[in-house]
Amino acid sequence: MSTAKKEYKRITVKSLTEMKRNNEKISMLTAYDYTMARIIDNAGVDVILVGDSASNVMAGHETTLPITLDQMIYHASSVLRAVERSLVVVDLPFGSYQSDPKEALRSAIRIMKESGGHSVKLEGGSEVKDSIKRILHAGIPVMGHLGLTPQSIYKFGTYTVRAKEKAEAEKLKEDALALQRWGCFAIVLEKVPAALAQEVADSLTIPVIGIGAGSGVDGQVLVSHDMFGMTHEFNPRFLRRYLNLYEEMGNAVGQYVKDVKDVDFPNDKEQY
């Protein structure tokens, strides 16, 4: 079992590289608002991802595609006001970087300037090479994302495990090496076979953060709403629920409704 090798008052991209070098696993969770980010940061999470998964858990969309750059900046700004220790990574949303490297740079600059984010994340490998390079050349740290890339859901047609076949696995390995060579500081690997994920992590000097990618990578990320059990329909194999807030919060609301109806709330001590 790994133990912390160093106390970090502030996590930076350099900190993550040191953690990998010292065999210290990296913890990462999503946050989209001030209150959640405050809790997560105070609890010692290394990286907070302001994910485009806000499209799902905050706005109720079926996919991550509808969320806009302005909305991502709003969520990221809320998170940054709460954070003192964690490194904050902000997703570039669908349509803000894929087709035009200049647009990709403009999007990344807006996120950094308007939200105060520490870095950006985008999906894909060789397909978005020019966008990644342009953002990196501007001095903006980039986290890559390979494997299952939710912004390409209509291309894949399914959320099943990626890179099980040899050709796709080889491309993933090539893309991971390329992301490192271009200058990305870390990579998220989503929903790929554990053996492949460990092979990729072992081949790189930059950290590999897994979600549904086994324990052989350098760290783990989950969507906080899933981890806290605030969602209940989503049940992938890789998800461990540490709480069941959906039920607990529902019970609390039910008790509140009863207390109001019974004129039990507010009581004498809860009045002026």
C-alpha cells in the first residue's frame, strides 16, 4: 500500500509528476460548484476536475455534448473560489477545440482568464494534435483523455469498454506516447482493459489517471455525484459509492415535509 511521500500545500502539475515518481497514487474528483469544491478540497483531494459531466449531473442532459464554453467557465469560476490546495482542471467542451486550433486556443485562454483555472483537459489523440500543440505553445497546461471519450458518443454509439481489439489498443498506446511527447502533463484513461491501462502507465513518465481502467494506473477519478450516491440510475462496474445520499437526502426532505405539515417546524427554539 502506498503512503504519502510529501506534504503539498498546493498541488501543481509538477506535484503530480513527483507523485508518480514516488509511487504515490493521485486522487481526483469532479466538482461544479463552490460548496462541493470546498468540501472536496478540504478533504485533501489532489485534483478537482470541472468536468463537462456537469451537462449530465447538473443540467440533466443525456450526453456531455450540450454544455457550452460559457457554462463551463461559470462552473469553473465557482469551483476556483473554493479551492486552496487542489489542482483544478477544466474540460474544454464539445465544439470548442476539435475543428480549429485557433478556436481551441481562444477557448483555453477564456477558461484560464475568466475562471482562474489551472489547466484544461480535452479528449482525443492524433485527431486533435494541432489544437493540443497550439494550447501548449501558449503556456497552458493540458491533460489528455483517451479510451472512452464521451464527446464522441455518437461516433462510438455505446459506452462500452474501449480498446479491447488489438488495432484500437495499439492506437491508444501510440496516442498516449504522442500526448506525452507533445507536452501534456497527464492523461485520463476511461473504460479500457486494466492490463492495457497499466501497460500505458508503465510506458509513460507522466501520470495516467484511470476511470474504469483498473488499479495499475497512477491515480483514480470519479464523478463526485456518483461517488456520493447522489445519482442512482448509473451503475457501472468501476463505480464505488461511498455514501447513499440519494436515499438519505430523500428521507431528510420527506421528514421536513412531515414536520411542516404537522406544524412541528419551526418549534419554539427556532423562532425569533
